[in-house]
Amino acid sequence: MKSRIQRSMVFILFITLLTTYALLALVVYQQSFFNLESEVEQEADYMKAAIDISGEQYLETMDEVRQKARVTVVQPSGQVLYDSGLGQERLENHRERKEIKEALQKGKGSDVRKSDTTKERSIYYAIQLKNGNVLRVARTVDNVWPMLLNVLPYMIGIGIVMIGIAILLARWQTGKLIRPINELDLEEPLENEVYEELQPLLEGLDRRNKEKEAVAQMRKEFSANVSHELKTPLTSISGYAEIMKSGLVKPEDMQNFSERIYNEASRLITLVEDIIQLSKLDEQKVELEKEDVDLFMLCCEVCSRLSLQAEKKKVKIEVTGEPVIYSGIRQILSEMIYNLCENGIKYNIEGGTLSVWAGNTLQGKKVIIRDTGIGIPKEDQERIFERFYRVDKSHSKQSGGTGLGLSIVKHGAMLHHADLRVKSEVGKGTTMEIIFS
């Protein structure tokens, strides 16, 4: 970055010097042209005055001293009487020359063109004498460019010196500009006093740092919770197995102990599967392809799978709505609806109702799951989608949940760019909405 800034500054100076020289050359050329034109007119006026007094033989006496100007005398007929360059006998008729025509009509005339005789671009100025003839003075314009070319080496020398100075200044200034950036405290971005233009970047870094801290804290809590959740069933399995191994279990109690080991192992398997599924959703490594899914039929299938669990809890399931097609990952959508419906049964009252509705709304395709259960306190509603978060730990332990079901629902919704909404009142029940855009 530092070298790029230096190169940019030097490049800008180079372009500036080049542009300045071009404009200066143009100004000098124009000014020299105007000065030359003025000199030609002034010289013609002096010669006219001398010729009017001394006659045209005055021109012959000036041949030896005249070096830059070309002087021509032309009759009204266009015949050349005198020319200081080649001699009148070698010149064609000048009647149609612009400056001659103007001088015969208005008393004076001028023109700038390439000479047919000298092949050089010249300024012509003609003025009518008292005897009716026309005096014309010409000066070449091309001698302005040699003057500019003579100045060019000096300009190049000045440019090299200026670029050298610019390189030194660029290094110094770039170091001064970059120093505050190199000294930024990235751990506390908002504590830096630096350029105003960097404020959005620093604010972004601050947000990112906070997100990193939150993620790190979440992972720490997740690891602690996973360790605890895995340790509990493993401890139970190990304890029961140790008692059975020591022979302290009566034959009639063996089936009970085996059932307890089986239940704890099943709980452990479910927990591991949920952790793996949640990790895949969290890292968006789900390899399944999207397909058209009828959300209404999916709700019917999920509720059919949960019917035995609902019968045990004496919870009545109602599925209503209309066919609604959504392009998504069928397995993930099924798990989302399953987890919400399962919670609606687990945390429902005995003899309660679980209502499931799927269909189209003005907000988009929607699945609504409503229960008449124990409800969720308002202060806990924002945290229920956190991993292993439980509103009522004792009730959750009895229901056998892993504490990851709603986290899977949340990440599944994020994967499908869907919105989750919760409405709940303690003692009256909970309504969960999944809105697919």
C-alpha cells in the first residue's frame, strides 16, 4: 500500500508536469505568434513611411541588412515589382493573394499560410503605398518551434529535479499517513483516534470482534453443555452395568436394569445425532438437494408419526390447511416441523390439543403449530432457540429432550431463509410460526 501511494503521487506529479509543459508551450507559441504578427505590421508601417518619403529604391539599399523579413512590392495588376527573397522575375502574379486583395480594397490586409515559394508557414501583412502599389512583409512562423525545443532540455531537467523531490516528499508523507494505520489497536478498534474515513471499517471490526467473542463464548458453553449431557447417560449406563457385573442385581430386576441401560443409550444416540445434525446446519454442510415439498402433506406425515406419543399424553392432534408447495430440503423441513410438534406434545397438558395449519398467506407460505400447553415465560422466549437452553430443567429431564430440538429448528429456518415467530402465555399455550418467503 505504501509503495502504491508513492507511485501514485509521483505519477500524478509527472502528469501534472507534462500537462503544464504542454499548456506552457501552447501559451508561449500563441504569445510568440501574436508578437511576431505585431512586429510584421510595425515593420511594414515603418517601410511604408520610408518608401513614401524616399521612393521604392529605398528597398534596394535595405537588401544587405534585412535578414528575417521577406519584402515584396506588387502592382495593382498583381505583377511583382520587387521581392527580397527570389527576385520578381521568378514570381507568379500575386493579384489573387488574400492579403494583396484586402490591401487593394481596404488599404491593408493579412494572412497566415504556407508559402508556395519558401514552403514555410508565414505571416503576411500587406499595406497600400501612396503610388497605388502594395507593400507586403512576410515572416516565417516556424522559428517559434525551435525556440520551444531549445527550452525543452531545461524543462526536462526541472522535471527530473521535481520528480526527485516528489519521491522524497512522497516517502515522508506516505509514512506519516500510514503510521496511524500501522499502529491501530485491532482488539479495541473504536479506541483508535484515526482518520474519519476509516470509522466505518473500525466499526465493522468492532462488530466482528464482538461476534467472535460471542461465538467463542457460545462454543465454550456448548462444549460444557455437551460434556454434561453426554456424561449423564454414560454415568447411568456405567453404573447400571457395574451393578450387573458385580452380581448385585436380582434375576427378576435384570430386565428393569437392561431397560434403563437401553433408554440411556437411546438418549445418548439421539443426543449425538442432534449434535451432528446441528453442526452440519451451523456450517451449512447439508448435502441434500432442494425439491418441491407440499408443506401440508408433510405436516400430516409428521403428525402421523407422533400419533402414538400423543395418545400416551392424551393430546388431540388437528391438522388443517391447504396444499402449499415450497422448494426446500425435505429432510430438514420434516425435522423442523417434527421438533415443534413434538415439543407441543411434550409440554402440553393431559387432554390438551395440538393444532397444525399449513397454507398460503399474504406474508408468504406458512406453517403454524399451536398447543394448549404450559406456555413459555416472556423473559425466556428469546432464548429458547439457544442450544441446551431449558425453561424448566426438571420438566425437560422428565420429558427426555436433548435441549437441541429448537436450535435445529432455528438453523433449519436460517438455511431456508425463513422467519420464526413465537407467541406464548404461561398456562395458556404456545404458538410457533414458520414463514417461508
